[in-house]
Amino acid sequence: MQVLFRTEKEKLTVYLSGDIDHHTSAQIRQSVDEQLQKFMPKELRLDFRDVHFMDSSGVGLVMGRYKAASVYGCKVVVCSMPDNVARIMKMSGLSKIITFDED
């Protein structure tokens, strides 16, 4: 699992790649939370373009970042989801509270 960050004005984009499961989600969570605290962006974009596998830990990861970002008044956007990831995200009901940008 690799996590890359890009900041642009008041936006923090997180590029995720590889697998998101029980073993990798804790590391991702910690690094994203550190960047949230450091930059306090108005928008957090989670880019799943290069995620090959994701289980329910990925849903928990997104939900947790939503809660962490809301402390800063930050909007969360999930984008560039492969079909398998999009299916899990939609079934979870996250689209009721988080914006899905299906570019």
C-alpha cells in the first residue's frame, strides 16, 4: 500500500494504491490524520484510482476520515473508484454523507 499526498490551496488529495484491508488501513489512517492536522484543508479528496482490493476496512477508513475531517469543517470527497471499490462504497451507504465524484 502506498499513500501519496498533494496539497492545492485548501484541498488535500490522498492518492491510495494497492490493497486496503485490516493490515494496511491503520497505517493509512495514521498518515492521513497527520496530514489533516498539519494542513486543516477545506476539502479532503480520497482517490482510489489505483486500489486493487478493498474490504470493509476501507469503508471504516473512509468513515473515520469523515469524522476526523468534520472537526476542521472539512468536506470529504471519494473519487476515481474502480468498479469493485465503488460497489462496496455504494452498498455501505456512505454516499448519504460523503460526496462520490465518479470521474
